[in-house]
Amino acid sequence: MTDIANRYKNNPILSPKDLKSSADNMIIECLLNPGAFEFNGKKWLLVRVAERTIQKQGLLSVPIYNNSGKVKILDFDLNDPKLNASDSRIIQYDGVDYLTTISHLRLLNSTDGIHFIDDPDCTSLFGEGEYESYGIEDCRVSQIEDTYYLTYTMVSSNGVGVGLRTTKDWKNFEKKGMIFSPHNKDCAIFEEKINDKFYALHRPSSPELGGNYIWLAESLDGVHWGNHKCIAKTREGKFDSKRLGAGAAPIKTDMGWLEIYHGATKENRYCLGALLLDLKDPSIVIARSEEPIMEPKEIFERNGFFGEVIFTNGHIIEGDDIQMYYGAADQFVGLATFSISELLKTLLK
């Protein structure tokens, strides 16, 4: 295995203890997979904060969001035969699945890209309505001209789809609804139009025929998508043998669009790889990592809420450097850098 990531020496940069919960009756369980962007001279993260409710004796309590984005607590009797609580992440009551944690997106800012502040004046994003009742997760942030496009995972009993919100000032948000229906996630919009069209990577799932592959879609308005093409599939015996999905927005280079993606095995070990896509037609894959460019090897990457996980959907570009923010073991946030030129060398071999 070839791990070429340059990890920040004082990782992790964020842990659950570093932030306050969204309410007194909630406890932060995990920090996961932040989107990243620059705004007003600062570096920002949009961190997924997963919280659970404080439990009561004899009951199992799970949170959901109501239509106005407020948390509602559901209490189930532990002795109720309709309750199946054998899974620590998903329970079932009377045939309906519920998550034991619920996620929202928290805005943090920094002047150095390492030490982030949880400013109470910044807007947090919560699930709202029927299709976000179990929370919103893993946001990718793409900037096109003066507009930021936020693609994130919408979770509810109806399934998992991709939602879109846009903003220009990070105070007022326009909700575009679900742009890719269930089961779909890992959506990253290119930060530049190609031939006057928007392009996005996404990951529909087909458990019986097909699989968990990366697809490409195009759009005239950034909201309504079509002309879908499958561009990268799982590979038997490799680090992406079970599933793969896009990370943050592809990076434009002279050689092509560079996309860092995650791949997982059937044992749920998550590593990172890279794709190189044609500049004029990103459905054409020029090159792809044969080995992972980053794999879980540090203690905080291998041990946590769900171990052996490296997952990214946020980076900031500084010249030749990719300043990459990543989720580790589904509990912590780490920082690593890559050289774009070195990454391209590994692909073009």
C-alpha cells in the first residue's frame, strides 16, 4: 500500500469534546466528514455533528427532526416486543427504522486552517421536512462565481437522497429540495461549467444488479439533472472492491479533473484513491489509482465510533497543495495535505 498523505502532526484537529451540543438534552457522539471552503478571508468547515439523546431508565430514546427543524424525541419501552434494538446505529420499531443518532451541519471558521472556532453567530443547518427528518449529512461545498452550492445527504424513513441548498452570504439559504432521489449520496458539483453545463458526480446504489459506483450527471441550471453516465466501478481484490463515492469537488489541473474519492472493502475499511477525468468530457476516465493514496493507519483513524475509516468531502486548494479535511473512524476530523503534482505522477504511471 502507498500512503502519500502528509498528516498534520497534532491530529485530530477536532473531536466531539471540542464542540457544544445543539441542545441540553443532546450529547455529541461523533464529528464527521466536513465540507470546506473559503469566505471573507477565512477558512471554513461545515462539519457533520452526530448527536444522541440522553437516555432514560427503561426507555430507548431516539431523535428526529420535525417540519420546522426542531428535534423531537421518541421514547420506546425497552421491553416492548415491537422494538428491535440489536444494532447500535439503527433500531426498528413496529417495522419502521430509526437512527440512534441524528446529524446536523455546524459552521466553524479559522484564520490558519488548523484551529477552528464554533462561532454562535454562525448559522447551523438542520434537517427540515419529511425527507430530512433523520438528519442531514456529509455536505460538499462547491463555489461557482459568487454562489456556494451545498450538496448533502438527506435521511428519512423514505430513504437516503441528495439535497441542495445555495447561498451567497452564509446567512440566507435557498432550498432546492432533493435533486437525486433515493438511494443516492456522495454528490460533488464541479466548480466550473463545461460547455455551458453544470456537472456533478453522484453515487446511486443498486444492491441486486449493478453496485455502488460513481456516476456523472449534467444540468443546465444546477438543479435538474440528466444524461447520467457510470464512470467508475468497484474492482475485485482492491481497496474499492465493495463501494466507492466522490469526495469534494474535482480539482482542475492541466492534465484533467483530479477527483479524490473514497473506496471501501466488504469489511468496511475505507481508503482514498484518485481519478483523473478529461477536461472537456469528464465522463472519460484518463487514469485511476491502483493503490490507495491514503489509508487508515493512525490510532484515531483505526479506532473510534466505526474504525478503519478515512473519508473526505472537503478540501481547500493552495497552489500545488491540497489542504484536505477528513473524517477518521466516524468520530474525529483530521487534516492532511497532498501535492497535486505528486498525485498526478502516481496516476500517470
